[in-house]
Amino acid sequence: MHAGLDCDDCHVSSIPDGFENTPHEIDYDATPTCTDCHGGKIEDIESQFELSVHASAGDGEFRCSYCHDPHAPPDLDIDLPVRDYVDFTNSVCTSCHTNDARYRAASGLDAASPSLYDTHAWLPRKSTHARIVLCVCCHTPLDHHGVHEILPKDQAQRRCESCHHGNSPVAAKFLGEPNRTTWITHEVLFNEAYVKGAMRHRLVDAVLLAVAALAIVAALFHGILRWISNRRRAERPFEVEATPVYDGWVRSWHWGNAAIFVVLLVTGMRIHFGGREDPLLSFETAFHTHNLVGAAMVIWFLWFVVMGALTGNAASYWKKSDSWYRGIVRQVRYYLHGVFGGEPHPFHPQEKRRFNPLQQLIYLTVMYLIFPILAVTGVLLLYPEWLPETIAGRNAGWVVATVHYLTGWALTIFFVIHLYLCTLGDRVSYLFLGMIDGLHRIHVAGDNADQQPHDAEPSEAE
């Protein structure tokens, strides 16, 4: 910026030919200040500085050169990538706060500069924040655009929502208000970084929320039609036949997995959608809980895979019969038509074949495809340093977060449908009870013949 100036444009010699001597003899009183050239903007900066914790440092005199090197000021017209810009800008702060000699000179204290690692020990993902967050994002007030009013450390921003929020005040100050005409919040960061809670694709959110709402409405509509059709049919005498089907470890895993998923669903939604000024669940609590329970989910899933292999339970997911495709059609027909006419279930769980063909297709996809993708992307978001800078030309964090988000929604919609289909036993409660005591209950007609379990294939086809 100052490359076109000569030395004597700013420096004045105290004697004729003073620059001929070494060291130069400078008349500091006659030397122009930054204000002489930069005018009113410096006055605004000076008023900010007077409120800054730095104003009382050293001799208390305002000097731009305390922080800015007048011999190598940045060219403000250069458009740097976010991480390079952050690196360059933060170096203004770290030039003192990581240099004991400069810290002593600027502060007037006979002490070493405090360790930045120790003073930021409370901050999650310190290295990640250091790469993409300006020091002044947290260490200046958010109610005006100035960056020279450095706050005392006990007044610095500590609320995660200051950044991780759809209407982030930090983003508004440094990036401008979100562009409401685009689908992506804070689009300026799209190719540079992924900020949880602050960056969303509003169209994708709307579509997924609509699909989830449609699934709930469809389940309610289907349930109402079932209730009406059941009321119109006379109930025949029956006996309850209970057969052991579900092993103890399967039931334990199932309920544990359900609890884990609900916690991940609630905390994940909070992280992604949190827009309340005073949320019921803070971002920090949701973030740490999500990470901890996510790690538990990975361990729980590995236990499921190992036990499935050891006990043969895994075969229930992938071992198909010769009539598997016809079985899928029969099951779909039952859900869409037969259930309303009181037809018997086309398939009943057995000890070695717990799923009907349609369940087998869906559960195989969920447990051995979607679940692993969710787990792997979750781990990568937990350790973003493992990621490359870009994937397919996009910021890697954004790509991985998008896949994680979409698989999370896929499991959420599956969860809604799964809960509803669990009410399709011969009694609404039977399938839920089966996951408690391991027994599959069916109604058998009084003559013990008409409503025996109907299987699409004989047992020897197992």
C-alpha cells in the first residue's frame, strides 16, 4: 500500500542531512502520523482504541504501529482465500501475543506472553478455530463494525451461538447479513469453510422437512383407515400364540440403538437449525453431547456387526429366498390393501428369518449402507483435520457435512415409518412387546387353522 512513498515522505530528519548518519537522526515531533494522511477514519479508529484494553498498555499513547507495520501494510484490494486472510490478519495479534519481547515492550509488563493454548483451553476444536476464525471475531463488540476496541478477556465472546447460528452476529459483522435471495446461508463461505449451524441450504432443508411431514401424515392417514376398517369387521374368537424369536442381545441392542438415535436426532437438529436467541439447549451442550453419543453409536454398531456375524443374525439381512422379489410385492400389497380387509400377514417372523422380504431390503440398506455412511462422515466431522481441502472442487467440510445430514434425514424418515409399521401386529402393542420379552405374538383362530402363519416360501427354503 505504501510502496509508492519515499522514506522522507513520512520521516523527518532532526538536522540537515540527518539521514546520512546511522542510526538516522529523526525528528519524531515533526514526523507525520497516520492521521495526517488517513484523516477521519483514523479518528474513528482512535475512538475505538481508547475503549480498548490495549489503550492502557505501555505508555498509554495511541500508536498504529503498535499493531501494524507501516513499512509493510497489506494491500486491501487483494482477494485472499479465507484461510490465508485469517492467517495474515491474525498475525497482527500473534506478533505480540506469541513473542515475549514484543509483548513486554507493548504491554509495559515484565512478564512473558500468556500461552494462547492455555487461555483458549475452554474452546472446542482450538486448531480448527485458529485456521478459520479471526481473533477480532470474539475479542471485539458485536454491536458495531469496528475491530479496534479489543475487549478484556473476561468480556470476549464465549457463546457458541455468536457464530454457530443462522443469524450469526459475528457473520453479520464480518461477512454482512445473509443473502436472503440465495438458498445457501452465508454463501461467501461456501467454498472456503463449513460452519455448523450458520451454513444451511434452505431449499434442501425445506424439501426434507416436507418429506418427513408427508411420512407422518401418510402414517396417520393409513392408521385412521385401519381403525375404521377394523371397527367395521366383527371380531372372531382367537387364541394368542407366542413364539420365541428375538434373542436377548438383539433386544438390548435395539433399544439402546433407538435411545442413541433419538439423542443424536435432537442434538443434530439443534446444531443444524438452532435459531433461538436463548435456546433451550445450548449449541455447546448439543455439540458435545452429539459427539459423545455419536462415538457410542459407532461402538454400538460395531457390537451389532460382530454379534450378527457370531450368532448368524446377519443372515436375516442378506440371505434371500427364491421367491424374494414376489415376497416384496406381496408385502407391499398387504400394506396398501390387505391390511384394510383383515387379511392375515403374508409373513411372520421366525427365529432364523425375522424379516419379511420388504423389511429385509430396507433393513439391509439401512444397517449396512446408510448407518456406516452416517458413522464415517460423523467421525470425519469430529476430526476435520483428516479431510483434504476440497472434494470435487467443493470445501471438504461442506461435502462431508451434507452427506452426514442427508443420511441423518434418511434414518429419521425411516425411524418415523418404522415406528408406525410396528403398530401393524395383530394388536398395536404386540411388536413392541416382542422387543421386550422376545416373543412374537399372533392371533390364531379358534379352529386353529384359518389364521396359521402364512409364509411366502416353505421353511426348507431358509
